[in-house]
Amino acid sequence: TPVAGQALDMGNTIMPFPAILVIKSHQLWLDLNTNNLVDPGDSIEYELVIRNFGFQTANNVTIFDAVPANTGYTPGTTYTNGAAVTDDTTPFSAFPLDENGLNIGSVEVEGTATVSYVIQVDNPFPEDEELVVNDVYVVSSEGQRTDIDPERVTRVGLGITKSSSPTSAVPPGATI
């Protein structure tokens, strides 16, 4: 018979499964006009860090990523853990992470894998767009994760400058 104040402790069970986290970041790789902003014609390097913070190895880890709209992949710039990745050949695009994805094998418990590549922003960049948006989808035999990384593109275009030299103060709303 249960006594008041007593409880049955079922304990905690930590299931032995992998838990994949993917973090996508970017940096300006080639800044044609050296303004430290992403402009049409500039290149962006993306870095994906895949981390297993679970309790079992993540197997058959495959990364799917599409080249963002209004950009192009820079051939020969994909690396996994510092080692060059061979670009795809026809009938696929050269980018190794689209279509069939890039299988990076296994990620051990508390392990990480890093994948990087470079894209170039189209020049001209469409006037009705202002972002390069890149998302990634990572799957393993045990589950999936996604991440997204937007970047604003600046445009050099029409600029208007207005100045005047009034002899007296101009009231608000007045025409100069």
C-alpha cells in the first residue's frame, strides 16, 4: 500500500541515438570593391559544421544543398574536413551537394565534420531581389536537420544628393 509522500522512481533513460546539429555560416570570400558588403559579382564562402551531440555514431550522413538563386557555384571550391571534394560531372551540375547530395560518412559521438564551398553572386543581380538565401538539409540513417543562412546583397545604382544654401532658416515642410 502506497504511503503519502512516497513515489515510484522510474529513473531516467537516455536513449543511445545520434543527435545531429548543423550550423551554416558564411563570409565574404572575394570582395571586388573592398566595401565589406556582398555586392553583385562578389563571392561568398559557406561553411557547414555538422556536430553529433548524441550518444551514438551518426551513420551515412548526407548533405543536400542547392546553389542559391541568382548565384553560381565556383568549381573546385568544395572541401570536407579540409580535403578537396571532386566536383560532379554531367548529367549533374558541378556542385557536389545538390542532386544526390554529398555523403560524408559517419560522425562520431561529440564529433564534427566541416564542409565548405564558394558561390559567386550574379552580376547583374535582379532588381526585385535583395537577399541570397541558402538552406541546407542534412540526413543520416537516424534522422535529419536543416539550417538557413540569408545574406543581403547591396547594389550600386542611382544615388540622389540634395543640397541648398538658404539665406534664412527653412521652416519644416517648405519647398527649397
